Amino acid sequence: MIEVKEIEKRYGRKKILKGVSFTAEKGEITCLIGINGVGKTTILKAIMALTPLHKGQILIDGKPIDKHSFEKITFIPDSLTMLPHMTINEAMEFMKDFYTCWNQKRANELLGFFRLDPSSRISSLSKGNTAKVNLLLGLALDVDYVLMDEPFSGIDMFSREEIANVFTSHLIENRGVIITTHEIGDIEHLLDKVVLLDDGLVTKEFSAEAARENEGKSVIDVMREVYQK
Amino acid sequence: MKKYLQLVNFEFNRIVKLFTVLLGITFVAQMIGVVVQSRSYLNLANEKMYKEMMPQAEFLESFGQMSFLQIAKSSWFFGPIALCVAGVAFYIFFIWYRDWIGKNTFIYRLLMLPTSRLNIFFAKITTILLMTFGFVAVQLIMIPIEIMVLKAMVPNEFRLDLGVMEVVTSIPELTLIFPSSIMEFIFNYGLGLLAVSVLFTGILFERSYKWKGILAGLLYGALAVVVLLLPLLLHEFVLNNFFYPIELLVLEIIMGLLVLSASIWVSGFLLKKKVTV
Amino acid sequence: MKKYWKFISILVVILLSIGTFYVKSATSEENHPEFVIKTQSGDAKEIEPLILDGYYSDTSTMNYKSTNVKISSEGSTYERRSFLDQIIGQPPAVIKVYQEKYRSFMRGKGTNVNSFSETDQVLAYADVDYKTDSFHSHDFTFPISILNKEDGSVQSFTVEIPDSENMDYAFMEDVQMIEDELYLITNNMIRSSESSYDEKHVYTIDLNNQTITNDETLSQVPEGQEGNHVVAEIIRTSPTEANDHLILLQKEIKVIHDPESYREEVVKQEVISYNLATKEKESIPMSDLPIDSELSFFDGSSIYFIGVEEQEIVVSPYHLADGKAGEEYRLQLSGDADHGSAPMTTIKDGKLYLSGMQINPKLNMNATDVIVADVKTGEILFKGQITLDDSEATNQYELYLHEMLVE
């Protein structure tokens, strides 16, 4: 379980996060929803200790993050973080060198699934393919938790579909996923849990399934209620 | 340890192109220097001895023999060395900032490696050291080759042969890069390493706190200099030359190690707790 | 392994190249020639305690790097100045010994031999200290420390220098200790409205009261004589032996203005013996020899006036106790030695040691003299020359000797 407790973050004078708390369970897909600039990416970075917090605490399976945590949790940012002159093969080689949890078999599976040529250079890839490589490098790690920042933004429709398919496959099964997005259309049906963010605070944290079953509302309906209040 | 070596290898591979290009420029420019300087000496000799009928002995008396020092003092020789020095100086900053710039911000990847983040610091400082020593080492190999070319071009009686050691110890600027004793080598480059560690800390301050970080970095640098000079200042102005020179040297070495450890500790802290992507 | 090849190869290149360079530089014995003192006459045993310090430079390579060399009866030994030596520096031999024996006492006391005086019981130290701001110097004091060699106790105090308002600077020329009194001989530069001039002072310090009991000016600018000035030089003594007399060579110099230049002429020359304890001054008669204060020597009982005349060293002894001049004698220097420039001298245990200072084949100086003589009679005990052992060896070098030690 990832526990985010009362985290606060300022950029200069401006408070971005004013005490955000939520949890994300293993085996569930948790979605952080909010308009651009609400601090979704900052939360993911903070979980990975990529940016300092002014207050609050984040625990992963009950412990604060340390170097060993990176074999248990991975972050797929909204752009690929590999050197552009590397080929996909070299990028996979790099991951294999540094992560014991790298799963080459799964990587190969993903290569086939996405129809990527491993000898092509990262800098020569199309936007969609770059996003796929980004996903590949993250998902081929045998980690318990995957954080994804806007995996669908700025990507063509077909690639979007392919990526969305990943979420229903065994590649995601049993893992805890936190995903951020500002438009949930494509993936609404995939979500287990939704965290709505506004003005630096969690406005609502609810189970998508419960909302559907108990109140007969879709995620969009709940969002509409919250934001139009 | 293994992760550190892998990181060093990775970082080194990232500069290997720049490194080889600089070495290539150095070799070519210095070779041209050897040829140009030798030619101009020979032309002078020809002119004086054949056109003006100056006897060989008189020519040697008034113009001297040709030695490698004439080449080593020319900008054909010094220019590329200065370029390499500038390259290293530039790369001390670029080795960090290149990971933040562009849309493929590699620093995400580096900071998320399942290894101590201090290893990134160590790998980068080792790479700077490797690059520096690489230039020094290859230059030491180039000089004998250049001397051979000189020997091939200028006849014996017009030539004063010098060894590599004699060449590098005869030019004060070169003795900085190639000190004549191993002790000095360790001392000079140790001081260089210390300076790089302080610069790295300053860069990490900037990366952690942006504008305020620049100020913090500058303050840290100033503090490092003061701490380093503290024994000398106390000795000179407060303690009335209390220390013997050997004690001062030991104190300075201790201060240097202190500043180095402080830089490593502060950098480690910043990388772990404060750095932001 | 394959992806590490670049890294491994640069590592190998670095280790091999830089390693070889420093191994070579550490092991390569630089080709320095062997210098020897060749006996021409006398007993070679006489030069056994003699060590000459200097430096050798090879002039064939245009790089004017010099190497330290020590020349003794056993030949020459070269010492490349290591990095550590350069940092530590080379204090005079006497100071080195003091620093080893009295390490904590010698802290912060500098390396000026003239600031120390040693007796059987104590090692005394005194120096001149002052503050300087942009226009003038002020707060002149004597920091004084006396180490009792028996029980290791140290007496330290500072006294103000009297009448120092017009002083520009001052330095210690000698320190002597007789019983409970310390005598500080200083050279003070005095600022006056027209020009500056030097004064030699002897300050007597009572160690019990820690005060200056007497301030005697030994030489001053003469009154009236327009344009003349007085230069006083102290005749050398052994730095480690106590003396109750101070011998001064005082010259009155007249500046003669020619149309385009000026020259100096010694108008009057006087030797003064000053008894530190009784403060009595006595003029010592002297012949009209050329006297070089750098060469002359006072061994506590006799003064040996030494000067150079043509290719001869002229020595005239004067015995203080009975006030009589001794027999003057001359020592012949070889023709090609130093072109008449002064040699180094020192006197120890009744023997006069003399050595030339330079060998430079380019200037036709291929050898230089070493002479040991009985200082009283001038009888030559040893005569020889410093020269290359192998005369066929290089002739592109310079050898300078700068210190003479008799152990």
C-alpha cells in the first residue's frame, strides 16, 4: 500500500499541495484526477523522492522510500527518460544492468505487443512509439507499484488503444497502479479508485465500483457533482 | 561498488566522443606545430647558410639549435592543451546540467536507480578525473611521437635532443599539468579534485533551491575557501607563525580532507532529500 | 566485458603512461658530474670536517633548473629538492639543530641566526617587531624569550623600544648574553626631514627587571659634513659562541657627484671595539689594508681582518687582549679562480677555511680553490681545488657555492 499523508508543497510563495492524503492499494488502479497544474505530477514525483516536500510523509508498504524501494516501485513519467542516441536494445541493456527486477522475457513480450523494432534509435521514434518504449521500460520491471503520469496525453488514437489494452492484460494484474490524467474518457472502465484533486486538496476519494453499484453513478457523474457544487 | 563502476562506465561512454575529438584536435594541431616549427627553422638555416653564405657554426652560434622546446612553447602546442582544459572545465558543469535539459530528462532515471544516489556524484566526479588523467596520459604518449617526427625532419647537427621529462619540466605552465614528482602530482590533482567536489556541491545547491541555491552554492564555496585557508590565516595573523611548515602542510591536508568530506556529505544530503527534477 | 572496453582501455592507458612517467622520473639518476676537492699540497685530513653547500645547473638544455649539491672531501652528493623540501624550506644549519633540540621553544621564532645567542645555560632569542600601516611604522618592540636549557623553563617578555618615533624599520644584527644581561645589537633606519639614515644600537636589557637599562648608539651620521654618511658593519662572529665584545667596521663615505653620475669614496675607515659589559669603546689601529667585512672574522679573542688584493687573500690578525697586531700574511689564490671575486671564509678551532664560490667553464673558470691555513701564522695546512673528477665530462654547467660548514 502506498500511503500519502498530509503532504504539502510550495513553489516559491505558491502552495501547490495543501495537505493531500490518500492511499493506493496493491492490485488496484488508482487514478488521480484534476485539472492541469493541480499538482498531480508533483505527487508522483514526491512518492519517488524526486522532489522534496515541505510537510507530510509518504510510506510504501509502511516504510519511507529508500534506494531499495526502486526495485519495488517504478515511475513512468510523461516523457521517455533515456538518452536519445540509445537504441531500444541499449536502453533495455541499461535497465538490465541496474535493476535486478528487470524481466527480459516480459520486455520481449511487450516489444512484440507494441510491434517495436529493438534496433531503432530512441531519437528516431514517433511520439506514440516513444510513449510505448517508455511504458515498456517501466512495465518490464517486476515491481509491485507502477506510477504513470498522463500515459495518454498527446498520443494518436491507435496507440492509445494499444496502451489501454495493457491495463486489462496480465502485465498490470496484481500490481498497484497510480495513474494521473486530466481526461478520463478512455480509461474510466479500468479504474478501481478515484482521487479527485482541486486547489491543492483531495476533494473526494472514492471507489469507482462502489459508486457504480451503490449509487449508479459513473466516475464522470461523481466528478460533475463535485466540481459543479 | 559494482553499480558505481557501471555508472562510471556509463558516464565515461557519454563523453567518449567529446574526449576523442579533443584528443584528435590536440594530436593534429601539435603535429602541424612540429612540422611548421621545424620547417621554419630549416628555412631560416637554408636562407642564412646558402643565400647569405653564413658558415654552419656561425649560424648555430647565433640562432641556436632546434629543440622540442621551441615547439612546446608555440601556440600549436599550447592551444589544444588549453582547449582540453577548457573542455574539462565546461564539462564539470555540463555533466550535471545535461541530465536536466532537453525533453528526455535523464536525471529521472539516474535518481530512480536502486543504488545510493551518492554513487551518481562519485561516478560523475570519477568521470571528470578520468577525462583529465586521460588527457594527461595521452599527451605524455604524444610528446615522444612528436619528438620522433622532429628527429626525422631536422638533421642531427642542428638539433638538441631532449627527453619528455626535460621538456615538461622546462616550461612552467606545463609543470602545473605534469608536476615533476609524484607527490606534487597527487597534491596538485588532489587540490583539483577538491575544487571539483566543491563546484559539484554548488551545482547541487542550485539544482535543489534554484536562485537561492546559487547564493547558497557561492556561500558554500566561500566557506570552503575560508576553511581551507584557516590554518594559513591563523598562522600568519593570529598565532605569530606558531606552526612549523611541516605542521602547516599536515593541517592543510586535514583541512582539505575535511572540505572534501563536507562536500560529499552535503552533496549526498542534497541528492537524497532536496534535489528536484 | 565488451561494453567496458573503452573504460578499461583508458584506465590502462592512464596507469601505464602516467605510471611510467613517474617511475622514470623517480628512478632516473640525472647525469650529474662528480666534483672532488683535489689535493695540491698539505694534508687531506684537514678538509674532512668541511662541507660546501651550493647548487649545480646544467646549462646545455636551456632549462635553468638547479640541483642542490654538497661537496666534501668524499666528493659530491646531489639532492634533488623534493616537493616536501620546497615546502619546508631550508633553514640555516644552526637553526635546524635548535629546532630539533628545542622544538617548542623555537616555534614562531623564524630562522634568523642573528636573533639567537646560546650559552651553556640558556638559549636566548630576541627580535624586532613592529606594526606598519600605509605611511609609517610604529609600536616597535623587542619580543624576548630565554630558554633555560637545564630545566626547560622559558622566560618571555616584550619591551618597548625607546625613541622609536622616527624609526622606519629595524632589524636584529646580533644577540649576546652575559650573565643576567642581554645585549641586542640592532640596525635602525631613522627617518629625518631630508633623508633616512642607519644607526647601530646596542640595547642592554636587565633580565631580572625585564627593562632596557641602556641604549647606546654606536654609529651615527656625522654632524656638519654635507653629503657624507657613515656605514657601520659588524665583523662576523660564530653564531653559536658568546662574545663580550662587538667589533665594528665603520666607514665614512663621501658621495662625489660627477656630471652624469655619482660615485662613493671611503674617506675614513675605523675599527671600533665595544665592550658590551663596560660599554667602553676603543678604536683599534689598523693598517690600510682592503678590508672586507664579509670575510673578516672575530673569534672572541682576536680579530682577523681579511681582504682581497689582486689574486691574494690578505689576513691581518689583531689580538684584543694585549692590543697588539699580529703578523700579516697572504694566501695566494690560483690564477683562474673566480677572476678575483671574493671567496668564502670561516674560522674554527684556530683554522681559517677558505673556498671559492663559483665554477663556470664558459667564463673560463674550471676550478676553484679550497685552502685551510693556521689562522695565527698563515701556515698552509691544505691547499686544493674543487674540480670535475673526470675532466673530459661536460663543460656546460655552472656551480655556485653559497655556504660553508665546518663540523
